[in-house]
Amino acid sequence: MRDDPTVAEEFERHQRAWRRRVLCRLGAAALAFAAVVLTAHWLGLDPAYLYAHRGNLARVLFDELLAPGRLVAQFRADGTSLATAAAETLAIAGVGTAIGVPFALCLGVLAAENVAPRWVHGPTRLVLGGVRAVPSMVYALLFVVLAGLGPVAGLLAIAVGTVGDLGRLFADEIEEIDPEPVEAVRSTGAPAVAVTSAARLPQVTTAYIAWTLFYLELNVRKSTVLGIVGAGGIGYPLIMGFRARDYSRVMAAILVILALVVAVESVSTRLRTRFGLGR
């Protein structure tokens, strides 16, 4: 009968296991690094070329983008149009979110497996996944065909994106509720709609409001670039400045975008903190 291993043998066994783990991790890190390098090379990343042309970026950055005199003159010339474009961007995000939230709520409830039967929540989740898979920029291109150039295409794109993303988040939230209140209401003989409105939704209302405010911030960011494809907002003067190589106008648009995003995020954060929404 073999004796129990000594302390030295046990120590040696742990050392071998530790060395194997370290070697495996180093091998995995080396493979990942090699994959990144090869992929970057395949994409055409050439550090030597970038370094050789660094002067082009410096010239545009310091002579045009960050030239205070030219920037002040640009704001004097285009300040009104940039302010209007910023307001349009905010309106696109706000109206698009407002349109999308009711649909996201309905689909989110139907996509929860503790609310709807499998034959309902399964296809609904597939629909939400399909909607989420398409970027808002692609929706904007499609809606430009439908509604023409302008903010209508942008707000429709934001609305569809909101349905997909918030619908999935709403479904996940409602699946994590406490089932006891649901069973208590159901035991009274209440119909399914009454059970959901009385026992399920009150448990997730705070989270739903928090997610909506958070996603409004994201939609403002998305709306700033929809104008690149003709869907209205501050993205339009931004892309027109790039096309004309008017980098002072580009920088003015970037500063307006920055101010808009920071202002919306600050207001949203204050609201969440004020009402204890926790997102």
C-alpha cells in the first residue's frame, strides 16, 4: 500500500501544475498578440507610414483646428446655424426615444420568459435581436429613402434602435423580479394583463426609467453623426466641413457636439441621482 505523499512531493506537484498554467497563459497571450499584429497588417496599419506623415496631422491640428482666431471667426459666422443644428440633434434624440420607448416596453414584456409563453417570448427576442444587430446609421440610410433628407429620417432611425436595445434591457429586467408578488396577485384570479401591471411592472419601474435616461444620453451621441448620411442634426455641418476641408468649421461643430453631449449627460446624471434611480 502506497504511503501518503510527502510535503516535498505535494509541493512539487503544485509547482508543476502552476508552471503548466503559466505556460498555457503565456502561450495564449502570445497567440493573441500575434493575431492582433497579423490582423493589423492585413488591415493596412503601417506605423512607419503614419510617422512619416505626422506633419500633415500637426499642420491641420495646430494651424486650423486649434487656431483660436479662426475658430472665433467661425463661431461668429456660423454660430446661429450650429446652434440650430444642435437643437435639431437634441430634438431627434428626444423624439426618437419617446417614440421608441412604448414599443420597447411592449416588446420587452412579451420577450420575458416569466411573462409570456415560449412561443411568444422566443420569436419576440429574435425580433429584438435582429433590430439590435443593425446600426442606427444603416437605419438612417433606409429612412432617408423613405422620408427624404432631414431630421425625420434621423428620429425614425433613433426610434427603431431604441426599440431593439431598450426592449432587450426591459425583458432582462422583468425576468429578475421577485415572483412572490406575482403569485399573490395571480391567486386572486386576476387576468394576465392585470398581473403584469399590478405585480411585475411596479418592481421594474425605477430601473426602466433609469435605463431610458441612460439610453437618451446614448441617442444624443448617435444623433450627432446621423447628419453624415443626410438625417439631420449637427452631423451635417460636420461632414460638410470635412468635405470642404474647412477644418475651422469642423472644429466648431466638434465643440458644439462636445458641449451638447456633456450637458445632456450632466442633466441625466443629476436626475438619476436626485430620484435615486441608480443607473
